[in-house]
Amino acid sequence: MASRLLLRTAFRAATSCRFARAPALSRCMAAGGIPTDEEQATGLEKVIMNAMKEGADPYNMMKPKNYAGSKADPHLVPSITNKRIVGCVCEEDNTAVVWFWLHEGEAQRCPSCGSHYKLVPHELPH
């Protein structure tokens, strides 16, 4: 009841005012719209977004590309060191994983199925 009375009083005061009306206040989002993710990203998030725009995948978040696994087109394995352990599921329905060390240099074969893997250098984004 009291709020209704105050609202009526304020409305009457506003309509009977002889002074020039001030422009209505606008909300922040009405003035320029909602900012995009790129406009409000900072720090490491902005670095990642810029890298994704350029086509790079700094944290390997996307699905890896498919390779034939032959000597001419080996599976590429990124690493920040000169060696990495690799697990190969040789057959699609196989439950056992064949683990072996992959060293820098030429492509190496899986000891069980013969699929080729090659170690490629990977730089950290920060």
C-alpha cells in the first residue's frame, strides 16, 4: 500500500515538474550491447583464444588428426622433451595396450603391429 502511494507521488512530481526533462538513464548493456568473449578475455585466456583463431591448438583440446601410420605418414606424437612413452592399441577390439618409448628422430615402429610413430617438438603456450 505504501509503495503504491510513493509511486503515485513520484509520478505526479515527475509529470508536474516545470524543469527540462533529463534524458532517461540507459543501462550499460543497452548502450553498447553485451561484450563478446574476445572483448572481455584477459591474460592466458586471451592468448589461448588468439591461438585458436590462428588455427593452433595450444593445449591439444581438439581431436587429433588421423594418420595412416605408415612410414611415409606416421602418427605424430607431440612432446616437450626428446622422448615420450607411447601406448598402442594394435587392434580395434584389443584390450591390451603395447607400451614403448618413442625417441626423437626418424619414425619408429610399434613392436607388435608395425604402425609407425614420430616424435615432434611441442612448445608450451606460456
